[in-house]
Amino acid sequence: MRKKILLRGPILSRSGYGEQARFAFRSLRKHEDRFDIYLLNTQWGQTGWLSDSHDKAEREYIDFCIQKTFHHVQNKQGFDMSLQVTIPNEWEKMTMMDIGYTAGIETTKIAPQWIEKSGVVDKIIVTSNHSKNVFLDTSYDVINKETKSLRLQKRVKTEINELNREIEAEEKRIAKEKKDREDAEFEAMMKANDEWNKQQLKDAEKLNDDLEKLDKAREEAKLNLIKQGFDIAGQLAGESDQAQKAVAVAKTIYNTQQAIMNAMANIPAPFNIATAVSTGIMGAMSVKNILSTSPSSTTNVNIPTSGQTGTPAPEMLSGSFTLGGTPEPEPIQAYVVTDSLTDNQNKLAYIRRRATI
């Protein structure tokens, strides 16, 4: 099976290396039974190319191999080996078997870069024994220099790493200080906010307490004034039976109203309704007794006022109770006639005139 060989060099150039490339090309053509030839033409300085008057058949075959190489590379196919006709600086690792072809140099030593590039290719072809001997005899004492260079690189790398670590540590320290400062500011803000909220709550509670005390004092003052008004009205009524009854009825109605309101507000449902109903019935009975008796024989009936907030009797809490120990009440008038309204208005007007402070 033929080996696919890539000839890389300035094969179309009118130069020395162009002639060497064409010489290698002709040598390969003599063994086409062993090699499948591909060409990669390279530029060589400012030299011109071969004219059409050159060996026409060879030029046509060169162009054919260049086109074949182009399509081969486009199809992403590889080569078995390469022959690179150029100076050693341009040798590259291209295939499994790379051969460097050079004219060498006319001095007694090759450049250190050429020695380095000699390790890239697998074989080297030169055009003279002089070039061969120069390649074989050239040597450089580079061990110490390389060691020194490696030590220098290592020291620089160590210093750079140390500097990077110091920079990283400084950045972490700055970031930590910033975070600690922000956390402290946030904690102080939250603490101040909590203190402010506590103070606001404390002020609100104090204000509520003050308002409750004020409301309670106002209610107590109001009750005292009303009580004093009733006492003064009773004193002003003198010996008048009707006036004394009117004062007693008004006082009883007021106390009954306060007791009902107190029961509805302070006794849990549904017991507050039973207590309010019983209180209302007791108040109505007291009013009836006042109206049916003379002032000298009138007895005070104890009706809870707004200042008395006790636990209701078990009978009231159970929802079943009986009223006993009192005469059976007579039917109570459940409507209002004009005469009664006029009498009550006259009585109220009389109380107001006599109770003026």
C-alpha cells in the first residue's frame, strides 16, 4: 500500500530551496509505486515563480498535485508522512513521520533554535557533508542556563503567588471589615427600631390607660352629678307626693338602664340577655311599686347600677329562674295615651325646674 506523503516547500519558487523542493519531487516521482505524492507550496521571500516556459509536463503535474492536496485537506484526510523542504526554524510536527530537508549553514555552528527544532522532526536530510558535520558537532552548555532560568522562573512564580496570596488576604480582610461594619450598622438600626417600637407601644399603652382612667373618672363624675341631681331633686320635692314619686321613678329608670347596659357589656353571652331581662323586669316592678305607694311607705329596691359588676346568680346563668316572694304584678299598660304623655312631660318639666343647680 502506497504511503501518502506531503511535500511541503517553495516548489514553484525561483530560489535555491525551490530547486531543492523540485529535486525532492522528482525523486519521489521515481517511486510512485511506493508513495502517493501531495504538494503544499510555500512562499519564499520576494522570489518569483516558475514561468509557463518551464517544463510544461512537470508544471502541469505539480499543479495537479497541489489541487489534489487541497481537496484532500478539505475532506479532512491525513497523511502518513511529510517532507519539509525549508530552514529548520520552520519545521513542524505534522504527521507520524516528519522529515526535515535543509541546506544547512556555511558556519561551524548552527543556532540553538535549530537544535531545538531538530527534535521536532524524526529524520533530517542535508545537502552536504559540511552541513551534516555542523549538525552533529554543534553543542551548547545550556544546562546551567536552563537551570538558572528555571530557578529564576520558580522564584518569580513563588513571589507572584505570594503576592497574590497577600492581595487575596487583604481583599478578604477588607470584605470582612465591610461586612462586619454593615452587620453592626444593621444590628444597631434593628435595635434602635425595636427600642422605638417598644417606646411607641409603651406610649400607646400609657395613653390608653390615661384615656380609660379619664373615661372612668368622667363616668364617675357624671354618675355623681346625676346622683346629686336626684338627691337635690328629692329635697326640692319637699312634701309633694307626686314630685317625690316622679324623682323616685326617674332615679329607678336611670339605675335600671345603667344596670341593663352593664349586664350586656360585662356578662358573657347568652347569660347577659337573661340578666338584662331580669333586671328590666325588676326595674319595672320597682317603678310600679313606687307609683302604687305613698312616699312614706316606699321601700328602695336594690337594682344593680353601672358600678356593680358581680357574677350573675346561678339561676340566671342556667337560663331558668322564677320570680317569687313578691305580689303577682298587675297588668302593665303597654301603650301610651295623650293624657299620660302630658302628665309625664309635666312631671319631667317640674323635676328640671326644681333640680337646676
